[in-house]
Amino acid sequence: MNNKNKSNQSHPTSSHALKATVVAMCAIACGSAAAVEIDTGNDDIQLRWDNTLRYNLGMRTEGQDKAILANPNNDDGDRNFDKHSLVNNRLDVLSEADLIYKQMYGARVSAALWYDDAYAGNLDNDSVATSNHLGSDGKPALGLSRYTDRYYEGPSGEIMDAFVFGETQLGDMPLKARLGRHTVNWGESLLGAGAIHGISYGQAPLDQGKALALPGIEAKELYLPRNQISTQLQVNPEWSFAAQYFFEWRPSRVPESGSYLGFADIYQQGGESFILSPTLRAIHGDDIEPRNSGDWGVMTRWSPEWLDGTLGFYVRQFSDTLPQVILLANARPQYFLNYADKIDMYGISLSKEIGGISVGADLNYRHNMPLVSSAARITSTAQLPDDGDILGARGDTLHGVLNAIGTVSPTPLFDSASWSTELTWSRWISVNDDPLNLFKGSSAYKAVPSNIDEVSRDAYGIAVNFTPTWYQVFPGGDLSMPISYSQGLSGNSAVASGGNKDAGSYAVGLGLDLYSRYRFDLKYVDYFGDYSTNPVTGAALTPSGSQALLEDRGAVFFTFKTTL
């Protein structure tokens, strides 16, 4: 492991921030004025290269919550960043290349590159005893795991899209196909919670770290690509069909252990140990994951003239991208993240404009869906499940999404405004399999007063975005004020990340679009939620949603973005 031995010295701030800022500004100054169209010398071949640069600077504005610090499996990210520490000093570059032949065939590759100086040098954590990180000698140590270090500090990068595509005619019907790593997501999900409850769930892993960091972000920004083949057949102007088959499974991303928004130190690839007592910890074993192949889906969309909208019908089988936890409690304790496969989904969607407002709705039924469960405790590796099987509960669930997008005409307060809102609903219908009685909706779990995250039959949530805009506040400059708010309205969902009553997040800020090329944002982001505490130690015991463990993580962020 990468033991950086980061001590309790203060964060490097001014010099490193200045360095990253200079690098960002230099890259901007040296960039071209627009995306590059490369002359291939052949009119049938088009080559386009786009680059987007983003710089993000964030500072924590709240002090640490003592109850969260008192839980050794939830404290690393909290301890690593004191109040007024930089939590982001990050430079990102997204590079995208498209090669197109005769407007019918081609390939696309995109890559993300990044470096975050806020994770360099010394972090603020000085509590070795509660650090879930392990040094190269296998002993508790300060610092970050090798995985967290790579994906949060860098410099590093990854390939995003990498696929070929083509189009042909099947009779007089256009047939399109893509092969390789890409995203295709069905249904009408709009915002983050909709990505959990919508028809698209499981088609792509979700970047939940981004969802937490950017309240109000659209669902389409959270999807991560997978290797697959996808096809679409346009039968006529009213009917279309699509299908996909996957050759790769990937887990969703949650904030890693030790990162600023890391709320659970055992997740995911960056989790290294699970502290069971001051003298005993379980080591992260090999996770139990589904096969790469086997997920598939088919759908049809119908847009009859009389409806003045579009209906969609969907059948899918998918593997979960969010885990349950298994604890092997023997002489050499280990823990494992456990992912389920062979979940069946049947869904219907509607998109339609009503009175100048764009309305979308999803309704889907899931069979053998993993249900929120306590960690499974076993005493032998012989009790571990096969790949794709889980020890926690499975059941049947019903999910609904309803969203709307609209605009507001000019008023004395602003020149224009846009808004969007999304309601989500989920219901657990039945428990099909729970051999160890781990379901958090069971009567045994509900009988414990501190279990405030007990599953409800129904759970509802809401998210709202509102952005007033003032045009030409000075020549070339448009000012906006994005406001986002989300909250669980009622109940605790039966599915992972499905929402919890009175838990949520919000963001408010100002944005400046300059010359339609440069974007500046300054915003405040914070979280809220309830948790129960241990009456003896005062430690946060059972959170009602991950936001509850982030309620002390309020921060202010400055962001600059441009195309090169």
C-alpha cells in the first residue's frame, strides 16, 4: 500500500494553490479558441478533437462533528481535512476525439486527466488508531490507500468512451449500432435520485461521488461507460426499437476512504480495513462480483400523433452496482463487498410537453432486487456466496420517477429563469430471500430503537433546481444564481442510496458565463440528515442516509471551466 505518512501538519495552501492556478491559467492562455477540426485531405473523413479544462478550488467551512469522529469506520475523510483546509485544488482535462467516415461509420475515444493538489503533502489526520489505512507493513498508518491516492490526488487519468459505430439500412429502416465502452441509458430520469429509481438503474455504474459533490447535477452526468453492443432500429416516425448486451460489469463509485466526502471508510477499492475494536480489524478481501457478461435489455418507444408524446416499454436483466457487506469473523477477520446479479426489470416511461412544461415519468418493477441489509457475519470462507449471489436480502420492489422542466418569463427580479424538479418513489413489495434475517425492514431490526434507518414500505423524495439569469451584466457577461435542494420527504427506501427521510443536500451560488466560452462558479454546498448515537461513547451509530455522515462537511467552491 502507498503509505504517505501524512501527519497533522496543516495543508499546503497558498503556494500550492498558486501553482495550480498558474498551471490552469497557462493552459487556458495556450489553448486554441475552439475545438479542433483536423483536415484529413479526404472529404469523406472527418476528424474532430475537443478539449475541456476545469479548475476547482474548495475550502471546508465547518468544523468536525465529534460524534462522526468518534466512529472509527466513518472518520477518516472527516479527520483528513480540518476547518478552512483546502478540500479541492484540482485541475481536470477531458479530451474527446471523433473520427467519422461518410457520416455513417466512425469511432470515438475520450479520456479524463486530473491532478488535485489538496491531497498532496500532509493531511490533517493525526489519529493512527482510528485510521483504516494500512501501511506497507500491514499496520495502521496515516495517509491514503494507493487507489484513493491515484483517483483523488493523481496525476492520473482514465479512458472513458472507446467505441466504434455504424449505420445501415434494413429495408427502408435505419439501423444504428455501437460496439465498445459507451453509455446508453433509457427512461426519463433527470436528476441524481432518478438515476437510482429510474429505468436506467444498472445500465451504467453511477459516479455517486460526483452526485454528492454537485447537488442538482443531472443524471446523465453520473453514468460511467461499460463495454457493450447497443443497437437502435427506427421502424417509422412513430416506432423505434433498441437492444443492448454487456461484456463488462463495473461497480458504481462512492467517495473513497479518506477522501473529503468519504462517509464510510470500508468502501470501495480504496477501503483497506474494517475496525472491529481498538485491537482488532478485518482486512478487505476479494470482493464477490458478478460476471462481466449476462446483462441485457430490450425496449421500444412509440410516439403516436394523438399522444403528442412518447411512450417507452422496457425489459432488462442487470447486475447491481452497489454492494452489501460480508464480515468473516474468525481468527483472521476479513470483510467483502458483495454484489448481486440476475435482477429482472420491467418498465414503462412517458415523455410529453404539457402547457409549455416538459414532463417525464418512469415506472418500473424489479424482481430479485437487493434490499438494504445489515452486514452478514460468517465464520468460514465456505459460507461465502458464489459470484453474483448475495447473503443479504432480495425482494421485489416498485419504483416511480416524475419530473418536469420549465422556464420563467422575465420579471423585475431577473431576465429569465429555468427550473427543474423531480419526485421519486419506491415501495418494497415482498422479501423473496433473506436466509440470515438481515433485511432492515424486518420486525427484529425495527425493534432496536437506535436503528433509525429501518426500511419503510414506501419512501418519497424530491429534488428542485432553480436558476435565475441576468443577461449582459457587462459586455459579454451573463450572470446566474443556481440553487439546488434535495430531501427525503418520507420513509427510508428499501434499496441502496434510495433516499432517507429528512436527509439531503443543497447548494447555492453565482455563475458567470463570459463570451460564451468561459464559465466561473462560486457556490456553497452542504448536507443534512439524522443519526443515532452510542449512549456510552457518543459515536454516530446508525445514520439515516449517507448525507447524515456528511452534515459537517459544508464547503465553498470556486470553479473555472473552458473549452480549448
